[in-house]
Amino acid sequence: MIRLRTKRRERQDVAASGVLSDLAFLLIVFFIVIAVFNVNSGFLLGLPQKGSVTTVHVDDLMRVEITSDDAYVLNGSRLGVAELSQAVRTRRVTQPNVTMAVTISPDATYQSLVTAVEIARSNDVDNFSFSMAEER
Amino acid sequence: MKLRRPRRKPTVPVNAMSDIAFLLLIFIMLISLINYRQEVPIDYPEAERAEITQVDKNLELWVQKSGDLFHDGKRISLRDAEALIVDAVVADPAVRIHILADRATPYRHVAGVLEVLQTLQHRVVSLVVSESAPQ
């Protein structure tokens, strides 16, 4: 009688192959990324007391208006974001204590306010105030 | 006569690695569940330079383009927001208020929330943005 001897394949241990640890690490990376997404970043603003009055030297005051179509108006002329940033930078050189007072139309978008805050922050303007223009 | 024992080759226990990885996974899952927040669909305003404004205790108020106000995924009124802020400040005076408003929200809706904060004499507010790549 002939006895056939078949060669059996060796079974690989799943855990030993390292597949599970790879999978687990991928999941860890995924959850770390998800956790990082929850961190808020933006601008911190100090709100003045309601009805409080601050005295500012006229020369230090820079009035900017944000219109309902999100245009920035400085001294009667409409400016783009880059132009306004340049104007603030130039003003800050001559008046280091410049106060940027922004009047926002109720219909202007929130993004336009955020951009104005960013312009003030990037040009190191410490005194920044904003208020809503009266509705007509 | 000296007997020489055959030295075992040093090996890294790979099986234990997966156990550690799974423990880490469970830990991070729990942490992310604690940080879990109810997102309201909004288009974040963008800014190139933003600072991290998150602190230990945070209160998030979401404003949609339509002016609807949300907290923890639930629609609330300005009066509810006022009550929420008072409760949060009483529980922890160091709580930080975050305003997450859609970039296209008319300013009047955001001004309403800011007015509530001013009325309550809450001084510091965080305007949350998403960081955009510098142009």
C-alpha cells in the first residue's frame, strides 16, 4: 500500500502577523485626528461694558465702515482687504496708538468682521472697537 | 570542560504590541467621546492667523446663516442663551464663550449674541474661525 503524504500548509497566527497592530494604530491615528478637529481657534475679543465711553485722541482714530455689500470704506473711499491692511499698516507707523473703530452694517456678513479683526491683529493694532450701524 | 549553552536570540514580543495598541485605542476613543460635540452645519469664516482659544471649560454658541441660534445641537432663543451663559459662569467663572457663526451670517444676528454677553458683563469672547492657507 502506498501512503501519500500531503504537505499541510502552516497556519499563520493572525496576531503574530502584525496585521492587528497595524489596524489598531491606524484607528488611533484616526481618533487623534478627530480629537484635534475639536479644538477651537480664532480671535479673542474683550468686550467693553455696555454704555461705557472711551476717550480717544482724534488723530489716533481710524474709522472704517463695513457696508452691506461687505466693502470697507475708509475716509469715503472703498478699499479691498489688501488696501485696507496697507492703510492700517501705514497709519500705525505714524500713530502707534491708532484705534481702529469699525462700524458694521447689520446686513454685512460675519466674515467681513472677522477679516477686519484679522487686519487689526496682523498689524498689531491693540485698540480695536466695532459696533453695528443703526438700521435705516 | 566548559559547557556552552546555546544563546537565545533576542526577540521583540509582537503579540504584546497589539494589546498595548488596543488599550491605547480604547483610551483615545474615550477621550474623544468626552470631547464630542454636536456640530451644527455652518461654513466657518476663514482667517490666515488664528490663535487657539480653547480652554478647559467652554460654552459654544452656534449661529446659522438664517440667524438660528444653537447650543449642543439644540435650537435655542437669545433668552435661553442668556440663561445658559449665566449657568455656565456661575458653575465656572473661567468658562470661555465661543461664537461659531456661519461666514455668511448677517452681522445683526451675531450682534444679538454679543449684546447678551455685554449685558451680562461677560468680557471675553472667542470668535471661532477656520485657518486658511496664506495667499
